[in-house]
Amino acid sequence: MEDSTIHTTHERLAKHLAALGMGLPATADLVEILQRLLTQDEAELLLALPTNIAPLQVATVEQIAAAAGVDQPDEIEVALDRLLARGLLYSGRTLSGERGYALLQAGFGFPQTFFWAGEESDEAREMAAMVSKYANRHVLREMYAATPTKAYRYVPLDLSLTADQQAVYPQHAMDGVLDRARTFAVAHCPCRVAVGLRGHACEHPLEVCLKFDELADYVVERGLARSITREEARGIVRASAEAGLVHFVDNALGDVKHNCNCCGDACWNVGTIRRRKIPRDSLMATYFLRTTTRETCSSCGMCAEVCPVHAVDVESGEPDVDLDWCIGCGVCVTRCADGAAGLALRTDLAHEPPPDFAALHRTILGEKSEA
């Protein structure tokens, strides 16, 4: 009877987590992860945390205690802090400055808290195996393709945009993203760390996962990342570009919370597109596409060699770009010795992402509630 009750509680929690804007699809594999991580009492407590909020938006201890039907908030806070110490909750401040807690949402702590620090522990190895089993293409599709508005967007490498383009579209350049952030931290790439823990090491740089503002505060406070300066962040972005990594950020003009620098070998988004598992526009917002000046192209094939998603083919003697799968990252542009490769803003999309992080996630929550 006890085992049945525990299973039911964890199944309820899985469905609760699925209701988040950046929800975790409720599958048997997620229930198994929750059973591994949480006691029945802990799972019951997490059921009292709200789901109709944006990532990084917190509820106070008093609000959580009221939802749990407990009249002693101090006891609730002790239990919440235990979960926080184990990387199973987010903690931050309300608009009025009160400390609060929130469930980890997809991409905003789950499963990243197990891997951001880059540690090789038994628990991290176990979680790497369990998360790999859980996060299959069907789960990723439900996580990221369920709403028309995408949570993340690709940002072209700065050197792949002309000076005129950078002047007209500063919101589509990493320098602009960094200029708007207030505080900075760098963590390890959770995708490459998890792959390495499963015995498939990726050769790309590891400590390249940038966090900004309240997300930076959280990862530094929890020992998951280290604090850096704006200029150090610029250096990491430059080094990532030189390594052929792809920038992506929150799909908002301002108030961006993080920047991942991804490869096609290990990362959930670029790798999924490279393997043609989920259509690009279902997974990510892509605002630019590759162009080619045929007159100056020597058909050297370098662009096909470096394309992170294998969207370029030169077998016909000149570049043939699959524009349905190109992610507009600009890696090929920076490697083109002929100056023939370029990027152009897509004409079939709205040119502006949502104005800020809050607006982005209000839109996603609204779309999810209407689905």
C-alpha cells in the first residue's frame, strides 16, 4: 500500500510539473526520476508550489504554506531549503524583495542543476543516464514545440553580420545581449557534461554556459557556477565563436537570462536539428538564414564542413543550402575565405522577438493554456 501511495504522489507531481509554462512532460521516465530524488513528503510539498508562473518567478514561504494547508511556515522553509541545497528548487526574490522559491522548469534548472558545476559524482552519472532516457525526441517536442512562440532563439555570430546589419539589428547580436545584462556567471555546458558522464566525451569547450542577472545570482549562490565580469563574458562568447559553437539566448529583446553556446555533437537543440529529429522552427526561433554570392564562391566546401547542422551540400560543385534546416548561426560565414557566404533576415517571420523575458513567458503560458 505504501509503495502504491508513493507512486501516486510522484505521478501527481509529474503532472504538476507538466503544467508549468516550460513544463516537463509527464512520462513514466519522469516519475522514475522523481521517485529517485524525492520522498513522498517532499513530493507532496512540491505540489504546493505554483505552476502558472514564468521561470524564475517565485512564491513566498507564506504562499507555499497556505497552498500546502500548513500553518507553520518556518517548518516549510526548512524543508524547502533542504530541497534547494540538493539542486531541486530555484530560489530568488519577489518584486518586493522577499525571499521565495519556485519549481525548476525545463531549461531553467531541470536537468541543468545536476551538471552546471561540471562535477563527476555518482549522482550526476545516475542522473545523466536517467535524463538521457527521459529526454527523447518525443519529450523534447512536447517541451519546446507545443506553443507557437519559442522560448529560445539563435543569435548569429557577431562577425557573421556586416557592420550595417549590426547597426540595424543590434538586438540580434551577442554584444547587444551582454550590454543589457547587469550581472554575469559562467557554468559548464550541461549537455556536454551529461554526455561525458555517459562515456561519450565532447571535444568542445565546457565552461561556456553564461547566466545573467537573477539566474546568475542563483547559480553562483548555489555553487553551480562562478561569477565573472561583462568583459570576461565577452571573451567567452568570442572563444565560443572561434570554436564553431552556436549562440542561443532567450527569445526576448531584453532581460535575457542566459546564453548557451552549443554544438551539434552533444547539445539538445543543435544536435536534434542536425539529426533531423524535430523541425527547426518547431524547436527554436531562427531569425536569419544563409545567403550565397555565387559569383565569388569558389566551391571550396568549407561551409559544408563546418555547418553545425549539416545544412550545406557542395556535391553539385557549388553550395546547396537546405533553408528548411539552416539555423542562421553564421558559423559558415566566419569561415568563408571568399566572402561569398552571408546572412539575411527572414522575411516570413516577425522581425522582433517579444520585448522582454516576462512578456515572452506570459505569451507562452497563454498559448499553453489555450492549447
